[in-house]
Amino acid sequence: LVLLATSGYAQEDIRFSFENPQITSDGVDDYYEVDVMIQTHNTTTGTFKLGSGQLYFNYNTAAFGPNVVSNNGLEVSYPEGEYIAGQYVDGGVPLPIYSNFIKNDNTGARFSWAFSQTYSESTFAQDNVSPVPAKLCHLKLRFIDVNAQPMLMYEDGSTFDDQFFTACGSENSGAFDTADCTNYPGMQMPNDTFDNSLPVLSVDGLDSVKINIYPIPTKGLLYVDINNNSDYAVTDLNGKLITKGVFLNGTNQIDLSRYEAGVYFLRIVNADRIQTKKIILQ
């Protein structure tokens, strides 16, 4: 593989986040649209060429209904020149580096999106993942209830982590050669991290609100440290409201002990950002 000496090849750490959320309409249906972003975030990682990958996303079925893939409620796009997944080889011929894009309903409230690398890492000269967030793909989900909260989140369970690889193929292959991933495999990249927070109106001041939630899992009492007054709501997997209120600057407490064990979502809203956190109640 062609990687710069400063790339920190053995310490590939990547972060996924969301940017540019918006609600759109075609005159008949309403949609929630957002960009999936990828970057390196370990200061020693540097840059690298992306190979194949797979991501999993949870969402609010009250907003989009169950099984968004089989119900034609999801579009994933990646226009060339704007998104990594749509990138072409460098040689001038419009050959897409990535292909075999697959969408699946993983559960009634979770879908996956995967892609493969078709052309060798020698067909594009520049590393396409760096510390600067770059657009990987664009998600568009059709609302069944535009008033419900999307609660779109990356699935970060251990089974779903580390599904991305560096580019495969020989560095000595030609400008239009397909990737020989058997004899020249890419490296699996460990240490995925996921940022589920979303800007509301702009990207200004996105880091102004600091939140610390603990313990997770919890047996009932959940503590939230926050440096800004914010509204919050707790919902179950089906989007049903469990409780809501206001967090004040400092340490706050939510008592969930009277609710059944399971997975819940804590949504925190302030002037700059919406953040959704998965809570596991034991």
C-alpha cells in the first residue's frame, strides 16, 4: 500500500459523524437528509486510502416506520466529486473506485450500508481520509411522521465496530487495474468512534456544549454533567416518550429505575446542537 511515513499505519483510528442535516420535501413526502462524515482522529494516524467498509444506523421507527430498506424509505447517494464513495480513478476514464453498494434491514429499527473496493489502490494517488472530516455518503430517509424526532444514530456495539479497511491491491498495478484484495489485502482499521451529535442551524460553536453521561449501563440513576442549560427527552426504542425536562448547568440526575430494562435514547437539545445518546437500563 502507498502510505506516507507519517500515516501511523499501525494505529488507524477513524471517527464517523453527521453534518448538514435538513428536512426536505418533494411536494408529496418529507425527508430527513444528512451527510455521513469520516476522518482520522488520532494525531499519529495521519491519512490513508480507504478500502471497503460497512456502517450500521439506528433510527426512530415513529419517524420513518420499520424496515426502511424493504419499505423503500431509504436512499443512499454519493455524487462523484463530492463524496468518497463516489470517487473515480485518476486516469480520466470514469471508473468508480467503489461498488457493490448494499443496503439491508438489520432489524426493524436498524439498517446497514456496505461497499467494496473495485479498483486497485494504485488507481488513485491521493489519500482520501484525513483528519479533516470528509463526506462519505448522503442519507435520505422518508418520514411517515415529520413531527417525530429522527434519532438517527450510529450503532456502536462491539459486533458492529471496525468494519473498515485500508485500500487493497498492489502499489505496482496499473492505472486501471482492478483490486487484487486476495494477494494484497488492506488492513482492518481498529478503534472506530462515533459522534451522533448534530448541528441545528450551522456548524458554528459545535463544541461549546460539553456533556458527560454516566454510568452506562445504569441500574436506574443516570447522571448528566453539562455546561449549558438544555432541554432533554428520554424515549424507548419505538420513539415513545418516557420522560422529559430541562438540564441545568452542572450535574443533573434522571431516575429511570421504575422503567423496564432495555435500550432507551436520551435526546439533548440546546441552541447549537442536538445530541442523542443510547442508554442501556439494566
